[in-house]
Amino acid sequence: MTAGFSIWDYLIFIAYAVLILGVGLWVSRDKKGHQKNAEDYFLASKSLPWWAIGASLIAANISAEQFIGMSGSGFASGLAIASYEWMAALTLLIVGKFFLPIFIEKGLYTIPEFVEKRFSTNLKTILAIFWIALYVFVNLTSVLYLGSLALETIMGIPMLYGVIGLALFAAAYSLYGGLSAVAWTDVIQVIFLVLGGLATTYLALNTVSGGAGVVEGVKTVYEAVPERFAMILDKSNPEYKNLPGIGVLVGGMWVANLYYWGFNQYIIQRTLAAKSLREAQKGILLAAFLKLIIPLIVVIPGIAAYVMVNDPEIMARLGDAALKNLPSLEQADKAYPWLLQFLPVGLKGVAFAALAAAIVSSLASMLNSTSTIFTMDIYKQYINKNASDKATVNMGRISAGVA
């Protein structure tokens, strides 16, 4: 096992898994004498408060690629990668101000439905089929693969078992409960995400400073590699091709950001489930705030890992264990898993639960949105126009299972 887990770490992780499944199934239960309908299953009965929306937006957005990939980018290029996250915060404000009022006024279930109202049914169907294919063959696949890769690197779990385990865990509560189960468990997932990220950041900065604390750690890192704190890279930087200077802030990235935060079903769906427009907008504000702090808990550890690896004194202090799975500029994605091995007993379990939370919450969101688009835009449009509440909800569960 790569990370040297103790019994306490396993117990913390098992407690996390039981808590998520328990809460997911509890909020999914049918109220006495009430048959779940499409609004209950796909839009959580339009009852989500702002804090659940904000937490759920971030949980759906953050997955293994953020923890593993952004820490790796921090290791390879520095803080510049955070410009994507900070742009997202600004994009969220634009979505909340200009797009959300339209979506909520029209009472939408899906974004293809908006396209139908704006253009035509044919275009809606094309978009629905495209999005289902995208979610099933690109999004779900990549999150399962990257998540399993992280589990394999950190815990030595074989790739195939990791894929099956993550898929079953996400499906266990999201298929039965729909968006309600996804959104309410996301609140817990975000707490684990932030706690796990903060634990790793604290450890990395404290180690760099030789135990003198976080503030000293930040100073040490900045003095060692000031160039890693540049937000706009120049053409001489080897990472310029990935982060093309000012072009990131003024170029086509705005199109990608507005699509992702404003028109991507698995992101925008939780805002459509708000109690009111005001609650949805407050939820978006919370998500924008969390977006500002996410780089601090995923990019900074990567930069600290770069300083640790290149400082012989720190490496000598860490001992032979530090030489295992050592990250390099060619294998920068090893930075986050490498740091986890130094966490003390108990915190390893929290950090691992944070990583699992990031993966599982994204999977559950994607499954739910895939089933929403298939059921509302394909099944109810072409297969069974007069589907009962029970048939609609059952089709949602079946389509998520097939996905």
C-alpha cells in the first residue's frame, strides 16, 4: 500500500462512506402517500436552499483532476493555473445575474429544453443526444479513470476494482434518490473536500518551514521559487503552451467558462432546483467564493512539493520514504499522492475521504444529469409522451444505471 494507511485511517474512510450512503438514502425516502414525480426526482422538489446549491455546485465541479491535476500543474508551472479557477468565480456572477433569471422564469428541467424554446425541437434532440454521449463516453469515463488512478497510486487498489467500486458507490444513493440525494450529500462532500485539502496544504507548508508553521512555509516557498507565483506566463516559460499568458484572461476561455457554468446540465441543474431565483443567486455567490479559495488548497501544495523535492535538506529530513513515487516535471501529477504519505495517522483518512468525495460527487451529478436529459428530452418527447410519475422516475433510474 503506497500511503501506509493505519486502522484509524480506514475507520475514518469507512465512517465517511457510511455517512454519505446513510444521508443519501435517508433524504431519498418517499413521503407517506406521495408518489415521487419528475420535479421531486430531477429537481429535488424545487426546495434547495442557497447553501446546499453553492456546496453542490462546487462538489459537482471538483473531481480527481483538480486535486491530482491542479497540484501537478502547481508543481510544474506554479500559481498561474489558478487563473482558470478565478475566472470561473467571475463567470458564476455573470451566470447568476444574466442567465439564471431566464432559466428559472421558463421553469426548465434541462438546457436542451431551453434550446427548444429558443430555436427548435430538432436542435433540442440533437443537443440532447450529443450531451448524453458526451457525459457517458467522456465525462463519466474520465472521472472514473482518473479517480481509479488516484486510488491505485495512493492505496494500491487495482484499477478495475477502483472503477467498479466508485461507480457502485455513486450509483448506490444517486439512482434511488435523484437530485435531492446528490445535492444534500454534496454538502457533506464539500466539508470533507475542504478539510482534506486544508490538511494537505498545512502539512506541505509546515514541512517546508521545518515545523515553523504555515506563514513561515509560505514565506519559504515564495523566497525559494518566486517565479512559481507569476500569474501571467511569458513565452519563454516551458508551460506557456498550456497557459498562454494574457490570452487566458481575454481570449476564448470565456466561451468555455460560460458554457461550463451556464449551459452545462450537471452544473446548472442544482440552481434550477432552488426554492426561488434569489436562493439560486445566493447559492451561485457562495460557489464563486469557494472557487476563490480552491486554488489555495490544491495548487499551493503542488508548489510546496516542488520546493521539497528540490531541497536536499528537506529530503534528508523526510528520509528514505520520500524517495518512493517521487514527482518530477515529467510526472508532476504524482505530487499530490506523494504528499499524502506524510500526513499523520487519521488525517490520511480525512484526505483520502476528500479525494473520494471529489470523485463520487462528480460521478453522482453526471449520472443524475444524464438520466434527466434522456428522460425529459428523449423518453417523454418520443417514447412515452403521457408517462405517469412512476414511469418517469423509473426511467430516470434505469437510464442512470445504463449510463
